[in-house]
Amino acid sequence: MPDLLRFLLVVGLIGPLTRSAQAQQVEPFEEPPINYSASQTNDRATAINAAFQSRADEIRSLPAKKRLKWLLDELGVPVESQILVFSKTSLQRDLINPETPRVLYFSDEAYVGWSVTGSFEVSVFDAKLGTTFYLFDQHAAKDVPLLERSGDCLLCHSRHEHTPSLRTRTVFPDANGEPLSGSGGSNIAPSTPLAERWGGWYVTGTKAPFEHRGNLIGKKIDDFEGPAAQPTRNLLSLKGVVDTHRYLLNTSDVVPLLMHDHQVHVHNVLSTANQDARIALHRWPAMREILGLPANAPPQGSCLVVFDSQAEKILDALLCRDEATWPAEGIQGDGVFAPAYAKTRKPDAKGRSLRDLDLKTRLFRYRCSPLIYSQSFATLPKELRDIVLLRLSSGLRAFPPSPSFGHLTDDERATIHEILTQTMPDLPANWGK
């Protein structure tokens, strides 16, 4: 759609498009400046292909678990992040069931999924395109990239505000892992009560039991909710439940599950903000010309509306607003994930880090997501990134706090500001002023 037509629609100078015209529209991310499917990627998967394509046959011939470990090492993904999902909610759904669950691993920069005997599924992040999707098929021909970009993933992964995104679903699974007919299901959000999470997932390591929907199968919706619902099933490990020799660990620990929920949400918010801001900046010259402004006029009007809206969403996600209530006794997993997660911590002079976990009343001790250090945040358009950081600085220092920061205690806000001041690269010149 031409920029002029978009502008006229935004400011209301013409009516809505006809139904036939709407039907011909494509997703905004498939148009300039994103051109998602048509653009070459420049992400970690691209770099791996460039470095290892000459060894494609050798790598593909490795035993499955060694091939998986190679991929995790190259992507910098810790084995300790392992979680398992047995619902048929993936591209390779025919390979998934409660006996052979799909395994997931993740880091701040990448996600890897594997359905036993199937292909590896990889999600990484491109500075311009946001979330990108790849398949690593051991049976592919030598000239096919080790990590081959997959458009099929968009069938499910472009439903988050019309942006390619990650998904974490909770469903009511039957004995085969199929979501029960008519039961729907939902994406897990920060506000999703823990009692309604992880339907279709395995959950282990919960030393202090609390209510959730993991580890359960049923024949009808009443088996999962309402007065006749099954009680929570707590597991310390998956030994005797699945053939754990097929996987790198024998657990699907609750702490990486909680971290995965958090990160998927933040990454989706950042991807949407990145693309919306780039689209707004792409349209700005046409709007500037229509408004008769000089060529050096900074973005304003609807462009700033986009920046303002996305900055607030980013801050809400980073600062863990509206998170679900935790059980009074806290949550304790098997203890394996936390040390691995802490390996990349960035401490301030007092030894405090955003990667420090709480696990008593919330996930993080200091509620500012470590994904603020991620490439997904660093590669936001500078105009948007600076707005987010300056609002963050002023909000953390304001007293009394605004409603957006009111869930953080005074000491917590001050600590977060001190940690970021000492550990965050490329802060705006007027940070802290």
C-alpha cells in the first residue's frame, strides 16, 4: 500500500478500504522496509551457515544427541534450560506425544526445539527482521544450508500483533497430546495465573508443590478445570514417565519454564516494537512532505505515537508489570538452571546483577529483565531505544513513582538504576539527569 494512502487512512481523510481491497493486503512485515520473507538474514544462524556449511555432511551424520549438543554450543544455549512439551502444538506434531515429548532449550538470543527423530527447529533474532525461523534437517542434501530458513513456521508464528513471534501455549491435552476438541487454549502471558499454565507441558522439580496444569492428560475439559478437575501432579524428574535417555537431561524443571514464559513475552514485545518503529520511520519522509515540513524535521505526529505506544509496552515487559501472584511458599526447582543462568551475569560494584533470581515472591530479585542487554533490545531503532532508556531512568528515580513503576519498591528502583548505570552499554548522554 503506498505511503500516501497509509497516511490518509491514519489521519482519517479517506474511509476504510473495501472488503476486496482488504483481502489483497499482505502483512505489514512483508512490505517495505521489512520485506521479511524476501530479505536476506543477518543473524546467528546466518553466521553458523557461513562457518560450517563445508562440513554439512559431517555434522548431519553425527548421532542425534551429539548433533543437538553441537547446535546448542554454537548458539550459546545452555543444556540446563531444557523443558519438554508433549502437546501436538508444533510443526512436527506427528512426532509428539506424552511418550516422546518435544524438547526445548533457550538462551537470551536463541531457542531450539527438537521432536525426537525429527528436525531441529531454531529461532534467533535479526536486527531488522526480528524473530527468524530455521530447520536443521539431518536428511537434507549437502548444498542445502545447515540451518534452512523456514516459511512454514509463520503459519503459527505470525499471530502476535501480526509480527513473526514466539508462542508458548497452554492447552488441555488428551492421551495422545492432541488438544481436546473445543477446548481452545491460550498463549501464556505474564498475568496468566500459575494454576492455568503449562497444560501439555511436563513440569518437574517442584519441591514445594503448587497448583498448575502440567503433567496431566484428560478426556474432557472438566478433567482440567472446575470442581471435578484432576489435582496437580508433581514430579521430581521424568524417569519412568518418558525414555529420558533420548534427551540431555531427565527433567523439565519449573524454573526454566518460568524463565521461558518471561523471555518469550519480552522477545515478542521487542520484535513488534522493532518492526513497528522501522515501519513508522520508513513512512515518515512521505508524511513530512505532505505536511510541508523541512527535510531535516525530526519525526512527529503519528510516528511519535508509535514510539510512545511501543516504549510503554517495552517498559511494562522489561519491568515485569502485572505478573501473576506466586505461591506463599515460593517456588524451588532442582537447582540446576540458576547457576547456568548466572554464568553471564553482569554485576555492579556491589556484586548485584539483573540475573539474580528471587524465586520467593517473583522470578527476579531486581525486576528489570536481563533481556535489556540482548541484541533484540540493542538493535531497536535508536530513536525508540533512547526513549525507552530515558523513560526508564526518570521513572526509576521519580518519587513518588508513577503507576508504571509503582509495583517496584523504592530500594528496588534505586538498585536497578545503579546496576544499569554501571553495566548497560551505550546509555543516552542524558541518562540519570
